[in-house]
Amino acid sequence: MAGAGQPFYMPLTWPIGHVSSAIMKPDDDEPRAPSATPELDMIGHVTSMIAACRSFAMAYMCIFLFYGSGDAAYPAFGRAKEYDVQWMLPIVLRNVVATWLIAGLWDWFLYFSPLAKKLHKYKLNKRYPAFSQMRHDAIATTIASICGAAVEIVLCHYWATGQLAGAIGANGAQRPLFGGDGTHKTWVSVAWMLTCTHWRVPHFYVVHRMMHPWKNRYGPDVGAFLYTWVHKQHHKSHNPTAFSGTNMHPVEAVLYYSAALIPCAFGAHPAIAVACIIDCAVGAWLGHDGFQWPGSGDYFHQLHHAHFDCNYGAMHFPIDKWFGTFADSGKMVRQIWSDHKDGGGAKANGVHEPTLVANHARATASPRRTGPATQRDGTPLRRSVRRSGRKKSGEIVVH
């Protein structure tokens, strides 16, 4: 999403447009009250399609600009018939570098740059996350990006061997992205490109909902088991930043990026699947940045991190509305699960660690000191370290 109050075309200008608008924003500007809706309006859908075009443009560069032709072409067009570190390693390195350039620089801009003081009032949770969380999430997200590379590597092998259609035609030649036949007709490829986020959201809902407690009345709660052993890692980012977006257990990361299999099932060009992987990554990073502006303004998912038992999907495809799990407040979460013996929300779930619930309570409580992230003398935010008793990692605090 473009962020609260920004034009629909803003995703195509990221990050230059967002940084420049932050510089030019008047200091006396007042943030809008954040709100969540169960589905997007027409402008929201158009904005999503523009963001999908951004993901597709990045995929196009990854396939056609970073590689040559013939033996130097993208591995899916021939070289990947055999697994070889010479073509696999560049994909892994590309993902790791992109992770730090996109998520890393965006977190730096929002939390540590000279504009951090000015942007603080737009933060959805006025407290800053502990530096230990940011460090953990950065490492976990890097591992998740390697998992995304693994998904792409396997797909390249299946494309190159012909076990997946889309990359190589019947004559053994590389299939065109546009102007081909069947699923490679121009209008079909454009439709895949524009609706990328829309068709991957149902996949995200299923994977995500599966890893939360099912609260079923009979039989074992498989969701509670998956939450405890897999998805709980993601919810330790109770005060999310960009690096929190794909702070996932490797099992969850592989399932998350497996959305790229959807276009493969229809014989779409590899660029569509790679665009999906990129859209999963960038969408999660910018959607978790914790700011209503100049980032995505994704208060819908922010509420999921705060209250757990709601908003499992996204507004692009209103499955939460249809299944009755949409909530715009903690009170609404309790109403949704009022007929369940444990209720709903962070404190009601026995599968959530007590320390996690306590951390969430502290993070969402009203801060003792509001206002911009500065020290008493007006100098920019510093990182300080609090220690008491056992060893604890540093926390970003406002002096």
C-alpha cells in the first residue's frame, strides 16, 4: 500500500518518492488516526496493482538484465538442468543483498536516520522496539530470504528440465514473456502481473490461518501445535519493523514463498513466479514497518500482531470479512471469540509465552513520554543499553 493519504502511484516511486515527501512534509503536520477496514476500496486495489508492477519490474531485472543470453541466460532457460553452485549461489547472494538494501535501509531510514525525529509521530506504536528484536529479526529475515532463494532454485531446475511448463517451448527454445501463445499471450501475462498480490493473498491466508490455534471443539488443535513450534517466532516481533516482515521459521518461510507455485500450475512465464516471490518479500517488509506514513500504513496487520486472533489475511481479498475474523480493535476480537471458553486475543491464548504477552502489553501501553524521538537537549535519538539482573540486549529508548 502507498501509505496513509498518499497517491495510488506511490509504490512505483519507492523509496525516492517516500523519502522526498518525508523531507518536504511540514513539521506541524498532524497524523491521521489509524483505522482498519475489512476490504480495500477501488483506490486501494489500484494501488495494490501498481505495487505489483513494482515487483514485476524487479523480477524482470532479475531475469533479463542481470543475465545474458545463451549459456549466460537465466538458469531456468537451460543451465539449471543440473544443480550446480555456479548458478545457485548468485540467486542466494542476490536475495541476501536485496534483503539488506530494502528492509535494512528502510528500517534505518525510519528509526535511525536524521529524519527519525520527524517521523516518530507517524509510528503506530509510539514505543520503539528493543534493539535485540531488530537484530534477531534481521538475522531471521536473512535466513527466510535464503529459503525464498531455495524455492526459486528448485523451480529453475523443474523449468529447465521441462517438468514445469513456462520457460522452454516444444522446440527447446526460450519462451517469450509477451506475445507468445496460450498462457504467454500478452494480456494473460499482464493480468498475472497486475493481480499478483490479489491471487497470492488467499494462499497467505491459508498458510497463516493454519498456523494459529483453530479453537476446534473436538480433536487435537493442529494450529496450536504449529503455532508453538513454527509461527510463534514471527509473533515475537510484537512491535514490528521492516525486518519483522519475514521473521519466520524456515518451515513457514518455505510455505510463505511457495505462493510462487500458483502461476507455475498454469504454465506462466518464470518472471511471474519470481515476481510473486519478490512481492511476498517486499510486501511483508514494507507492510510491517510500523508506520502509517511514509510506509504502507498497514494498520490491518498491525492489529493482528497486537491481538493475534484476527486479521489473518489481507484487505485485497476479504477472507477475514467472510469468515468473521476481521477486527478493528481488541474489543472486537473478544466479541468474535466470545463463544469460546478461552475467548480471544493475546492473553487468552495459552500457546503464547507469558513473556511475549507481557512484552506486547508494555509495547502497546501509552508511553510515559510522548513526542519525537529526541534526547532532552533536542539531539537525535541514540541507542542506549539497559541491563538489570540477567543479561538483556539493548533497547532503543527515548531519553
